[in-house]
Amino acid sequence: MKSNKELQIAYGLAIILLVVGVLSYSAFPAKTPDQPVRLMFKCVAGKILFDHKTHTVESGYGISCSDCHHNLEEGETDPQACGECHEPESQDEDVLSRADAFHTQCIGCHKEAEAGPEKCELCHVM
């Protein structure tokens, strides 16, 4: 059986480690990336996990921000979120719903480039 002294040392060490962990976590917060790393889109066909890094110029596919964010003005570096114009249930006949806009954009690009998943279940995985 452990002595009282050993238990006090163990509890003391546990408290010190807890305090050091909390202070380290709050003193060195994780840097938020400039661009979203992954986005989760929800639709009736299932959730889609979109990874910007896979699609950008750096990945070798040569896709620029303005290829998808079609409203990006010349010289502008921060594109608007698609949902600012393409609402989930758009009532405007001239503006596609968010799901329809994504689907048209994504499947069209995949087919045109003959790259990436072209079957429904390869994108709609969750």
C-alpha cells in the first residue's frame, strides 16, 4: 500500500502538470489558417468534404480562386463565401441554390478535366 507521502507527491505532480498544460494551451494558441482547410457541405445526397488544398494552384491542378469564385474582382484576394449569393434555398431564378451551384461547378470541372471523382458516391461519402 502506498504511503500518504507518495500520494501527496503524485497528486502534486498531477496538479503541476495540469497547470502547465492549461497555461501552455492558452499562452500558445493555434494559428487560424488564412483560408479554410476543409469545408463540409450538407445536401440531400449526403455530406461532402471539400479540401481547398487539393484543388489549389499549389496542388498542381492549376485551379485559381477565381475559377470557382466567379465573382472575384481583378486584384481582389479574398473571395466571398459562395453562400453570400447562393443561398441554400434560392428563390431568385437567376441565382442557383448553393447545392445546385456547387454541383454544377464541381461535377462540370471534374468531367471537363477528366480528373477527380465523377461518381456520386465518391464525393457524397458521409
